[in-house]
Amino acid sequence: MMENYRRVAVKVGSNVLTRSDGTLDVTRMSSLVDQMVALRRAGVEVILISSGAVASGRSELGTGLKLDDVSSRQLYSAVGQAKLINRYYDLFRGYGIACGQVLTTKDNFGSRNLYLNQKNCIATMLAAGVVPIINENDAVSITELMFTDNDELSGLIATMMDADALVILSNIDGIYDGNPSTPGAAVIRRVEPQTSLEQYIQSGKSQFGRGGMLTKSNIARKVASEGVEVVIANGKRDDILESLLLGSEAEREAVVCTRFVPSAKSPSSVKRWIAHSESFAKGVLHLNEGAVRALLGPAATSLLPVGVVSVEGVFDEGDIVRLVAPDGRQIGVGLVTGDNEAVAALAGTHGGRPVVHYDYMYLDL
């Protein structure tokens, strides 16, 4: 755990911001804004990733409209996003603090130029003392290219902006070692790197959100592997953000939550981007056992042509490709140095430049 946090990303889930009937819980929103203001006054920069637009729009328009899933999400999010950001605007303005809206799509993370453009926008907002409030642009997102939910988006934002910590606020205290409703089930308080929690987690989704605790766990482990502390906690508990992020280490440790310990080694900003680019992969490189052993070994190693068995897909130089072991297991992703025809022609040969250079490769260790 860090002694002092410099910059944190806070993701607030739909079940935290809405009442059981789907309407916005303005009292809870106000409390969270109070806490984020307290963090700022303590010298902590705050980036807010907020769900709640679709639920907010649904409560505004009702459920009587006969629309398909895509159309209803587009409509509710368009109406609800305006309602949500206006509420945040009024709450922050009460403290003399400006907030700004950033709506994004998954496509914006697939291009390095768009990725850096987003990063620069948010960095500029922070430098100007503006609180960035980020959400997926559901009104224009294509279903196949949507984020799993805002947990995935928050992980991308936290690593992109070099946050010290990502706090994911849900409506339960953290990840339990059994069904939370079962007597005796306890919150797993600390998760070390390389620890798998799938045996404990149910795959069920929340009432208003798209994701579940399994998604949160997978995102948390990945983000923590990139050097960012991740905390899953109950956003409905009073003063939860201040309890988690301010005060002494003993006071912070006393809060019931699940903390993912960050890896001691933080990858470069390029590797962080590549780590989250798997869904944008244009092709697959099938590797032999020798290449897999070399890449996963202790030494920094680039992928050479001799390690490639076959090529799948159509891609150009600079595209993202997946790296797959002989047993079909993905071991990483990276930027390829040639198109599919050039790489296929060199597959299995000695010499030549790397097919994927180590500096532009992220391995699933």
C-alpha cells in the first residue's frame, strides 16, 4: 500500500448510484462528491469513471417503450448521460470545482494516436484543476466493440493515466471466499500477484450493470500486474473513499475490502497500452515450444522468425497480433514488424529482424 497517493481513478458502479427502482440516488452521489473533494484538498488528483447513465435514462423515460436492446441502450444513455453529468456539475460547482465530461468508445483505445490523444485531454483537465468524469459513449458504441462494462474502462484509464490506485466501488464489500449470502463467507482482504480467485467467484451480473465480480477480479489482477494498486470496496458505505485513501496505514488496512497488491515492476506506457489491446488484434502468430520458453524465460527476449510456425489473419506492419503457444494458449500480444505475407515468408527461418520486438510486446506471465 502506498504511504501517499498522488493520483487515483475511482469507478462508481450503477448499483452504487441507483436506488432499487433505478432512479438516481442523489444523496449517495452527493456523499461521493464530498469525499472526492476531500481527496483533492489532501493533494490527491481524482479521475472519476461513472456508470449510471442508462439506469438514469430508464428512470426518466420509463420502460414502456418497445425497443430492441441496442436502441433502448442508445436512447436511455443519451438521455441519462445528460441528467447524470448535470447532477455532478451542480454538486462539484457547490465547492467551486469544475468537472468535465469525457465520453469514449473501445475503438479509441485501439489506435495509439487516439489513445495518446485521450491521455493528453485528461492530463490537461487535471492540470487545470478539472475533475474528469468518464463514461462509455453507449449512444454510438457498436455492441460487438463495447467494453465488458465500466470496470474494463476504468482499468484502461487507470493504467493510461499512471494512477497510483484504482478504486472500484460496488454494492458489496469486496470479493468473498464463498457466496456472500452464505453464513461464514468472508471478504478476501489481500490478493498477491499471480493469485487466482476464480474458484471463489460467481459469474452472475448485477441488476443494473453489465459486468459481475468475475469481470472485476480479472480486470483488477491485470491492472495490478501493471503496477497499479486496485481496491474493490462497498460504495454504499459512508466515507469509503476517505477511509481507503486517507489517514494512517493502519486505518486504511482496517477497512473491509479486497486489495490487489501491485506488481513491483511497472511496464512502460507502450506496454501498458499493448496489454489492453488484445481485442484489437488483427492476426495470430503460432509459435513453437522453443520460442515460448524463450519469451516466458527470465531474460528480455524478442520474437524471432525462427520461433514462428504459422500465421493466421490479415494484418499490416504495426498492427496488434496475438502470440499463441502450440497448445493453443495465448501467451501475449505485441506489435508486429511486418505484414502477414512477410511474416509468413520468414516463419521458421534464422536471422533477420524480430517479428515482435520485446519493447512492443506484453506477455501474460
